[in-house]
Amino acid sequence: MTESDLTEIAAFGYERARDELVNVVKMLEQGGLDLDDSLSLWERGEALANRCEEHLAGARKRVEDALSHRTTEN
């Protein structure tokens, strides 16, 4: 993975990162790639999975904050 690849993935929204991760998994499951290509895809998949986790953590925090705010108002 290059720095450019990581910068590109960092700009992905959740759905784009998830969809690309699904494609990476499909390609890896199909096999037929040489070791270097497989490792590159796996690294990209890891970066995409991390991006999805960042989005989910942010959404989780927003829900927790909203619930906390609602509780303090009552």
C-alpha cells in the first residue's frame, strides 16, 4: 500500500469502503493471484476494513451522544 492509496481510502464514505472491501474479499476467495498480488489485495482490504470501523465508531458515538443528551433532558 502506498501513502496515496491510504489517502484515497481515508476519503471514502462507509458505503464505498464496504463495497470495495466486498470486492476485495471476492477476488481473494477466487484465488489464482500470485503471492504479491494477494498480499497487496489483503493490505487494501485491511485498510478498507479499518475505514469501515472508523465510520461505525463515529456513528456509534453519535447515537450514544444523542441518547445521553436525551436522558439529561428528561
